[in-house]
Amino acid sequence: MKNLDRRNFIKKTTLSAAGLAAASIIPISGHSQNSRETNAMYMGGFAAPKLETIRVAVIGVGARGPAHLQFAAALPGTEIVAICDLYEDLATKWAAVVTEMGNGQRHQNIATYFGDENAWKLMLKEVKPDMVFIVTNWSNHAPMAIEVMNSGAHAFVEVPLAISIEELWKIVDTSEKTRKHCMMMENVNYGRDELLFLNMCRQGVIGELLHSEAAYIHDLRTQMNEVERGTGSWRTYHYAKRNGNLYPTHGLGPVAQYMNLGRTEDTFKSLVSYSTPARGRALYAKENFPQDHKWNQLDFKGGDMNTSIIKTSLGRTIMVQWDETSPRPYSRLNLIQGTKGILAGFPTRVALEGGIEGITDSHHQWVQGEQLASVYEKYDHPLYKRLSSTTSESGHGGMDGMMVYRIIECLRNGLPLDQNVYEGCFWSAVSPLSERSVGSDGAPQAFPDFTRGNWKETDPLGIIT
């Protein structure tokens, strides 16, 4: 073959292969990614007007809600105005607790709503809070967040932000139209090690970032004992009916921020996903409940372990795993690989090319355990240094309190939030995209661009002091 003919052949076959690859990535249809509604505003770096006193309401005070409620109530500049829960005993109990916290000076006229599945709508209409914590079952997250923003309040939603791509787009459109925050409360981004790794990545300690690994591996089979009330009473049905990664954000959120995904540098492009057979939930039900129990009537479809691989626009990769069923220790992996070294979690460890002075001689040895003292001393995130003593008694090692503290701090000072609405959508989108990929034998799925191209204009999250 002549050189010219050979070059043309290679060019044509390469273009053909690229076209086939692009065609194999299946986009989610049904929404215009290119048009923003009239008078809508891009919310990537949005800062809401300052609120000197923030009128706070909470929907859901079962498992997670009470922690957010109490920590917010303890912060200056807040007034708890309403609590809503399906169950009267929970709403009245936590209203009494917070009223006592106010010592007759604050939180003295808390309205309680309960008993009806739509009581929260009446709460929004009558109380008109400035912000609402949404701490309910997954299916309620999107409709509640949308209604909260339309009512004139900022929405702060437990993970995941929504369970379908269509709901995520509705959240984006509503936030942009109402100019209200909608933040998915990814508390793990405020963990000490996650903040440490973010600071080290920003300082270029491990060079150019190439690959990360994230997970939520947590044996939660015992939640199935919450049959009529509690997390297991509704979450068990998700395990039975859905097959994919149902809970990606605890692992994905931090590594996405390390990589600046959705902010200037890079963004999510596509995903492939596979699940193992579903075994553990059915076995647990058989071993722990009567044969005629409703859990033993379910046909569990969701694989015990799901593994997804995300490809970014720059070609970087992220492995995301999820397993809430298998008997094994807890892990979020929290691994980030760069050209000059690696940071990893569970257990926390570091390896750098050339080693770490005074500890190791090369990257063939981990620095971990007590050896990490010098790494923490040098690279602990300034936000952790400032707030750790204030938030240490809050949940999950202090990360819950630090998250709530930052939410209130940003709203009172008119600052952009640490996590914008688009990040919550990108991270949550892994669930429906993984379900679709699993259902099509691992076919690649394209991420919607919830920013409509504006991610290139969004500054990376700074190292907050």
C-alpha cells in the first residue's frame, strides 16, 4: 500500500471507529439540553442574598433528620420554624427537644405537621421558611425539592438528589427559574481524609489526576428488620425492583471534586455498568422471616454488587462500586491516582514517587497508620482545622456538622455553596444510568450535561479557609 493510500485508509477507519463508538453511547432523550428557560439563570457559582436570620424547616425526623435539625438549631442566626413528619410522635418529640434548646430565646413557636403524606405542602404554604431540610425516602426527594423551591425557599436534600434523569432535569430547571439553591447534602465531602486529599490534589502533590475509585460498601441487611416503619420499610423495595448502583454519591462526590468534574477542567461523559446476581437479600429474608412474610414474597432483582466505570471528557476513569448486602467491612475506597503518586482510603494511606521524606524511599511502600501524622500536619485542610473542634460531636466523625455549618455560613454571608445543584445531579445520575446500562448488558450510557455547557465557566471548588 502506498503511503498516501495507507494514511487515507487509517484516517477513514479511525473516523469510522470513532463514529461507531459515539453511536454506541446511548443518550437520555426527552429533554432539551440546549435551551434554558426565559429569565432562568445558570446556578454554577450562584450566591443568594444574605439572610441574617434563617428560618429553617425540616421534612422528616426519623433517621437522619434529627441530627441536621439539632445542629442547625445550635448555630447562631437560625430559627427553627416548622417540623413535618408522617408520624405525630416524631414531629412533637423533636419540636420539644429544639424548643428546650432555645432556652426561651429562640425556636419557641415551632409549627408541627404530621399524619398526612401531603402535610409538608401545607407547611410550606403556611410557614414560608427560608430553607428546608428534606430528609425523607428517596422517591420523595425530587417532588419535595421542586415544591420547596417553587414556594420560595432553598432546598437541602439528603442523598440521592433524585432517582430518575427526568426528575434531575426538573430540579435543574426549577432551581434556575426560581434562583433558589438546591443542594444535595453529600456529607462525606466534609470528612477529614476527603478534605485532606482535596487539599493535596489542589496543591499538585500527586501530579495530574488520571483515575479514581469510589464505593459505598456497607452491609445494611439488618435494615430489613424495619418492616413497617423506618429506612428498611421502603428501601427494601428498591433493592427488589431496581438493578444498578442505587447509592453512588458517598464515594463519588469526593473524587469528583478532586478531579474538578463539572467545574472548568473536565466533566462526566459516559458510563458502563454490570451487576452480580442477586442472592443476599433473598437469603436474609429466608433465614430471618417466616415463609409467608412479605419480604419472602419479593423477587429481588438488584445484584448484590454493582461495578460501574465512568469515563470523563478528558478520558480519565472512575470505578464506582456499590454493595449494601455482602458480609464484608465498610469501605468507600476513596482512591485517587496521579502521575506523581496515589492517595487511598480504608485504611488511609499515601504513596508518592520518590517516597515521603523521613518515612519512605519510594512509591513501593505505603505511608499509613501513625506514619501519617506528618502528612496531616502538612496538608490538613484549613476548613477542617477551623471547624473540627466545633463539629466533632456531630454525626459521622464531625462531617455532618461541618456540612450544616457551611450551609448556614454560606446563606448568612451570601456565599456560593460548596456543592451546586449540577454536581448533585451528575453524582445522582449514576443510579438511573447504571440501571439502564445493566439492563442493556453493559451498553455505554451518556451523561446528560445538566449545565448545558456552562461547566466550563464554573470555577473549581476553592480551598475554603
